[in-house]
Amino acid sequence: MNNLLLKLYVVFQDLKNREDGQDLVEYALTVAMIGFSAVSGMQTLAQGLSDALTNISTTLAGNL
């Protein structure tokens, strides 16, 4: 019985100390952060372009 418990303990310690899936999680978090930054940057860029084009059209309409 003690031998079985010792084997189970060794197996659980091995599973606990593994780092196989850690790289995948880090890559997924990096991709998610890049995606979030890109979306927020695009929203800011789109708003800036919209404001610039509105100003141009207002200026052209006022001068014509």
C-alpha cells in the first residue's frame, strides 16, 4: 500500500512540475494583448481620420 502511495506521489509531483503547456499560454496571452492593442489603436485612428475629413469637408463647403 505504501508503495502505491509513493508512486502516486511521484506522479503528481511530476505533473505539478511540468512546464509543457506554459509556452502555449504565454503565446496566447501575447496574441490577445497584441489584438487588443490593435483594435484600440484602430478605433483611435478611425476617429482621428473621421474628424479630419469632417473638418476638410466643412472647410470646402464654406469656401465654395
